Amino acid sequence: MNTLWRPRVLGAWQVPATGPVILAVNHAHNIDGPMLMGTAPRPVHFLIKKEAFIGPLNPFLTGIGQVKVDRSTADRTAVTNALGVLENGGVLGIFPEGTRGGGDFSSIRAGLAYFAVRSGAPIVPVAVLGSERAGRLIPALPPLRSRFDIVFGEAFEPGDGSGRRTRKALDEATVRIQERLTAHLENAKRLSGR
């Protein structure tokens, strides 16, 4: 990442040095996940759609510990594998919006709340800024040598402290998560000058 672009990492110290943690990342471009994996202070295991595990990418993504997920169904294997990452004290990366979009956390899914409440792992909000422009040489990628800002926020617990995992508790946690992620994104833009 440092060879092709100019990433600037802010707030990496906010990622707990040990123990399970979930990185909740905005998602505006395909490069967001690899950019975070290349700059995060700890190895990250992302939930990645099964369609990405094709050809030579399949053994590569599997070899670096990424978690394949079938988004067309309730993928119990992916859920078990993701919870296993957290149970082993690892870092799970999640795009709470579920797919690429505006990267503004305007619509997040309940999966993030489920993993956080179920595992007890704190959530660290992450904003990847700079991926929205298309390059001239390779339109599918941001311009080479352009600046990226990867801004880590303060870790937080999304649950209400009761330990409940009911649908209502997860819905309430999702609302709290969305508020924190949206506030972090605005703060990240101020910090980075974007």
C-alpha cells in the first residue's frame, strides 16, 4: 500500500493491543479493505463475500485468514468462523453497510451488533478516506500515489450492559453503533482535513 499510495494512519493507538476487537469500516471502494489490512496495527480477518474467492485469490484470501461469507443466506459457517476469530483474541473487520456504497454508514446491518454483543468484543470505528476518486491509468483504482487517510476511533461497547441478545437488544445496539460510526466519520473528516 505504501508503494502505490500514500496512506496516513491516525489514531492506531486506539486499537487494543491484545484481545478480541471488531474494526467497523466504511466501504466506498474495493481498495478500502486491503488498505486497512495493509495499515492496521494488528492482523485483520475480514468477512468477505464468497464471490471474491475466485481463481488465485481463493488460496491467497484463505491463506491470510479471511472469512468467506455467502450473503444470499444465513451463513452459519461464516458466523462460526468469525466468532472463532474473536474467541481466539483476533481482530475481525466488518463493513457494517454490507456492501460498497456511499461509505457514510447511513444504512448498517445488524450483523455487527450481533458479533459485538455475542462475543463481548469492543468495536473500533475506522474511516478510510480518499478512495472515492477514480484513477486515470486504472479507472478501477484510486489514482496512484494519492493520499489516503485511515482514521481509527475510540473503542466502545455497543450493548446496554445487560448481556441480552434479543432482537430488540440487537436493534437498540445497532442504533447506538450507527450513531457512533457516523460521529466518528465526521470527526475523521475534520482530523484529516477532508
